[in-house]
Amino acid sequence: MAGRRLGAHLRRPLADGLTDQVRTACCDHRVKRWVLHLTDDQTASVAYVFWLHKTTGSALEANRFTRDTGITHQPTPTRRTAIPESTPLPHHPPSAAPAEHLP
């Protein structure tokens, strides 16, 4: 699973026990799927890992996980800050000189 390899490089750690659950997963050969018994926190970690994997170009696993479980990771939007006053802004001169006023 990509998540196990990726888990060591995450900013926030995987949920407790998730690695053990992945190691002890069993394959249901009738439906050709791996069976995991996860807690809510572990499921959220899996959704996060699939979301990260999706951002690198492969959405197959993330889409299948969302379709099967109805769970997807929704990242919180980053907070945007105003441009600091010390930042120089480019100056764009007016495109045409103002017309002279005739009396």
C-alpha cells in the first residue's frame, strides 16, 4: 500500500495502530479486495493518505476508497494573508495621458 511508504514522511502521524492493521490485513479472494477493520481515526488517516497520493497524479485509489466508504479527506483551506506594506508593488503607468480640458 502506498500509504505505508508515505506514512513515514507525513507532517501529521498516522492514527495509532494503523500500520499493524495494514500488516495483518487479509485478502478476500471472492471480491479481490483487502479487508481491514479500522477505527474512525484510522479511516481518516487512510483517506488523508489517499488524498495525498491523489495530488501526486493517481486518483484511482482515492476515488475507489471514497466510492466504497463514502469518506474523503477535505483539506482545510489555507489562510491567506494581506500583502505586507514593505512589499514593493509593480507600478503600471496610465495607458493614455488625460485629455486636456478646453474652455
